[in-house]
Amino acid sequence: MTTDAPVTGAPVTDVLIVGAGPTGLTLACDLARRGIGVRIIDRSAAHPRSSRAKGPNLRSLEVLASLGAAEEVLASGSLPLTMRKYRDHVPVADFDPYADPAPVPASAFDWPRLIAQWRLEEILRDRLAKDGVQVELGTELVGLDQHPEGGAAGVTAALADGRTVAARYVVGCDGAHSPVRKLLGIPFTGETQTDQVMVCGDVEIDEDALDRDIWHQWFDATGAVMLCPIPGTRDGWWFQAGPERDAAGSPQPPTEEGFRRLLTRHTGLPGAVLRRATLLSTYRVNVRMADRFRDGRVLLAGDAAHVHSIAGGMGMNTGIQDAFNLGWKLAHVLTGLAAPALLDTYEEERLPVAAWTLEFTSERLAETMAAIRLPGGGLDSATAAGEASGLSTGYRWSSLAAGAPEHGPRAGDRAPDAPCRSVATGAPARLHHLFAAPHPVLLGFGPESEPVLRAATEAYGDAVRVHRVYGPAEVPDGPAGVVDHEGRARAAYEPGANGTVVVVRPDHHLGLVAPAAEASRVREYLALLCGGAEGAASRG
């Protein structure tokens, strides 16, 4: 709905986030650390204890590291587990999806992590609280009014208890049944595959019943049971299985006793070893995507914008990466560093990624369903695919991708990471540590890049961070910058012989890779990201 003027008298928040799952919390953390006023609401009366998603992939770990949350995730989670596959109750094969990983772009992280979703959300809430923001539970959105000519408040959100919230922008991170998307009238195009049904839950199993260093997977002609230990618990497991069916073949709702029967039928274990089952649910494969991710001052992210098969573990990760793409763009618009048109690039970049994810996960599901029909088959293709790491996702088609160098990474790609050493202290550092500050970053390779770096500092101050990357044989001139002591940064970026300047966007994607002699291209690109130099330094 659109009206001419907002409700007056209430304070205006910069961004209202609807939904406090991983997507909403990531966006809230990113905005809050940039000094953006944010409120995050959720209709649940209490924080959910569901395990659901099994953890962040490599790209999401980089996002969490930028937000200052990765260390706790690593401490709370576990490395990927060997999958043990059974046929007729007997082990027939073990598969380690990361025993011989395919080469991936340079990253500080070698493996994804298993962690219960409730624990990840807890870590993100704690990170958000450090910036003074708390999730507002029991707060349900029931209406949205946009005000194109309404001054500071672009949107008035109506709550179920009769209150209203005035906000400059609203972001729906409220799941596949998103009230925000429905209020906007945005179609959610796709299909529900009613024949692909699974029952899920969190269960407690006797400690001596199964090896907790293994993800156990029983497949047979009549169905399957999969049990994966939940990190941070002594006896908690993720339970996934084909459902019980009635005489007509219709799937039955999950129950605790039904879980015990499925366990005994497919594994041979006595049902009594399963002591408790909670958070029971039925999962049907939905493959759907919103027709658009933005409607004026309201945007969609995560499951509110796209849902797909769980094969490949891409759901939560795609949402986290939606949020990281959107956060800096909202911040730049809200602080006046960029025009509102910058927000159009959110849909321009993330909608094609969502479409690819729907196709990728559907392919992985089809491969998995074919594989489990054979002895020794399992989730190999769903978990081992290199694309599932998220590191290869880029935006080369984007209007923010300026030019295509002949060699090395291209504009729009994720910026490669590499180990370095601080010039000032000699301590180990990484390029992605330099990118963690919520600002665009300039990297300068070669002495010829130094005038361009100085000019950017003079024009933009702290709104842009500049770092000279010295080669192993170069003598640093001053305390700033890093030394590429192993030559891995140069190998990753392949700078030209006469110096290269790289502009890294705040979400770690390359905006521009240009010869140092083309200083005007750097100035033009920084103006695109940060507005004119006049006043930008003070806003930074």
C-alpha cells in the first residue's frame, strides 16, 4: 500500500528488519557496526531452539569474520564429518567430502563448519548486542504503508498490537511464508514437489549407541534415516528420514514414536535408544523465487526471496550472503554516500545468484536421489560440490563491475584472500583482515600505485581505506601497508608490471582492477561507491 504521508510523532528508525534468523541478524549486525539505526523484530515469543541449518560454508565464514563473529562459530562448531553409509543395517562405505578438496580461491578457511542454527543465532545476537541492539520478540508485522513523498520516514509498519514503526527502509527476512512479501503482493513463483517428503527433528540418543564422529546414513529400498551429531551437545542429533506412510502411500506426520519405528526399521537399533524427539517437522521440497527483491523502500532477503532444495546446504548461506550484499548499500544510501539507485544493484546482483542456486540445488537433489538407490550411494554430490563453498559466487554482470582486466580476477569476483605481514609490526595479517572494516578498500601493487593511494586518502579520508601491498623484495616506504612475503597476493591478483590499483567493495567483491596509470578510472569508481570527494571524508 502507498500513501502520501507517514504517521507522525514517532521516532524514525533507519532500517526495520522483520525476522531474526541468520539472514536478519547478519544484516542487523552489518548495519549496526556502520552506525545505522536498526530495529529487528520477530513474531516468535522466544528465541527458537531449532538446529535446522547445519552451518556456514566458506564464504559465510568470511562474512562472519568481517562481523567479528567467526571465532565463536569456530569454537562452537565442528569440522565436517565422515559420512558412513549403510545398506541393510550394515556399513558399506565411508566418505569424507573434504579428504581431497578441489582447489578453491585463496581463503583463510579450509572447511565449512557444523553448528546448530540456534547456536549461530545466539552468537549473532550477542554480537548485535555489543552495538546496543536487541531482538524485539513477540512483535508481529501486519501492515506496510509506503510514502514516496513522506519525508524522513519512507515506510510505516503496523504491528499486531496496534503500534506503528516509522522507518526509512524495511527489509523482510521473515522466511518462506514472508508476511512482508505477501503485503507487497510480490509473486513467489515456482513449485512444491509433493513427492519429495522428509521428516526432521532434533533427537537425543543414548551416548554409547553411535559414534559421534560420524554422520550416519542408512539407505535401503524402502527409505532412509540420517543421523548427524549436533556440535556442542552430548547426545543431540539431527534426525532426517523418509516418512512413515499409510496404506494408501500418503506420508504421515512425524511423531516421537514414529521416529523410533523408523530408527528400528532402517538401522536395526532398538527404538528405546532414542530417548526424546523435539522440533518435529515435515519438509517438502519447495523451489520458488520472488519476482523482484525490491519494492520502493522495502526489500526482501533470504528465504523471503527464494527457497530451494536443501541439497548442498545453500539455504542459510545464501541468506547470509544476501544480507552482506545489501548491508553496505543501505548504509551508503542512508549516510548520503550514494544515491538510492545503488539499492537497485542488490536485486541486479542477487536475483541471478538466487536463480542459479535454485537450479544448482535441484540438480544436486536429483543426483542424490539417484545415488541413494545404489549400495554405497549417499550425499556425496550434495556436500562435495565446490560451488557450495560460496567462494566462486560473483557479479561480473553487475553495473558495479568496472572493466575486465586481461589477467587475474575480474571486477565482480570475490576478492581473493592471501597471507601477508603488517609493515608496522611484522605480525601475520591477511588481506581479508584489511577488508573487515566497513569501507571500500584500495590495494596498491607496485610503486606506481602510491600516488593514486595518496590521492584517495586526501580526497576521502577514512571513508576509504588504502593499503600498499609490498612484494617480498620491496623495501616498505613508511609504516602503512602489508608485505606479501610469500608472493601469494601477487599470484592471486596478477598485477601488471607498471603497478595496479584494486578497489574492493565493502562486501569483499572487486569493483575495479586498473593499471596505476589510469588514476581517473579509480576516481570515477570511488565517486560511484562513495559520492563526490567533497564531504565524503567527513561522512566516513
